[in-house]
Amino acid sequence: MVQGADSSDWSGFLGRPSREVSLRELGAVNTDKTILVTGAGGYIGSALVGTMGEIGARELILLESSEQNLESINRKLSNHRFRVRHTAI
């Protein structure tokens, strides 16, 4: 679970205890990587896109079935303070 995210108990859903993950840990694994985000225009996907951009992903590939949602997240990324290369599919 990312710190600062909803503190719901996901252990039943996951089938294991939840684990706190810091942005530093995410950055250590994902910095300078190309990351595919499915459902990129949805609630969870768009939050994930923002987090991956902030931690220094080299490129984000945004996959979304809704053209409207895809255009929205694509526009937000283009105007965001961090400039991560991204491809909307």
C-alpha cells in the first residue's frame, strides 16, 4: 500500500497482509524505466500515472479503452510540472 493512500484493509482481497510501500521504494524499482499502465484514465490508473511520473519513470505507456478518459489523462500529463515522455494507446 502506498503511504497516504486509502487505509482500507486489503488483506482479505490480497490473500496476504498488506504492506506499506514508500515513494522511495517505488522510485528505486521504477526510475528510468518504461512503464505500461492499463486503465490509465480511470481513478486508480490516473493516480498511478501521476505517481510513476513523479518518481522519474523514463516513459509511460497509457492504455485505456475510453477515448475520453485517455485524452483527459494525456492532456493532464502534457501540462504537468514533470515532463515524462508518454504514449497514449
